[in-house]
Amino acid sequence: RARALARRQEDLARLRSDVYRSRVEAARRLEDEHSRAIRDFNFQRGALVLLRNTAIEKALNRKMRPRYLGPYVVLARNRGGAYVVAELNGAVLDRPIAAFRLLPYLARRAIDLAWLDSPDYLDVSTARLREMESAHDLGDDSEE
């Protein structure tokens, strides 16, 4: 009994490393199997994007509802990987948007974004914008 208790810490450490190794292997295998479907667009400042309307996904009457909202303009990406986006009229959304909800918007003709460099056009202060950029938030997917 005493020997078994002495080996318990070693056994727990070995089990912990085995579980971690299998989790890493499963994640790698998932990425390999779904490499065509998993995409990280890595939008830059000024990119036009569509926002997936996740509010309708659980609704029963979603058939005629818009699946995507937008277009929106990417202002920045925060440290957590979520994007700070604004409408074309300069209204900044109140919280960062999770990366999985954004898709690139393919405009049929050029959209003038000259206002993007003007700090007076956006409806939030520069300090609030910097605060949203420095957040480690992953996005708004947990609230919906």
C-alpha cells in the first residue's frame, strides 16, 4: 500500500502528460482533416467584412431573415483575436466581434473609405478605441 501511494504522483504525472499529448494530437488531426473549411482571414484595417447574424440561428422563423449583416469596416484586431468593426457611417460597434463571425465582403465597385484616417468621423473616442484594441476579449460569441 505504501509503495502504491509513493508511485501515485508519478502515475498522475504520466497520465497528465498522456492526456495532454492526445489532446494536441486530436487538435492537429482535426486541423488536417478540415483544412479546407478552417480559414483564418486575418483582416487588415480598412477591410470590408460581413457579420454572421448568429441571433437567428436558434429561431424557428429564420428562413427569410438575413444570414449576414453589413458591410462593416475593420478598424483593428484586439489581443484576444476579435475584431473592432464600424459601420460605413462611422458608428463603431460597442464590443469586439469574434473572428469566426466575419467573412470578407466582395464589393462590386470601389467604396470610398477616405474617412478611415479621420479621427473625427468615428463616433467613439480614440481612448475607447485603444481600450477595445488592447482587450484580451475573444469576442461577443458568449452573450448570444
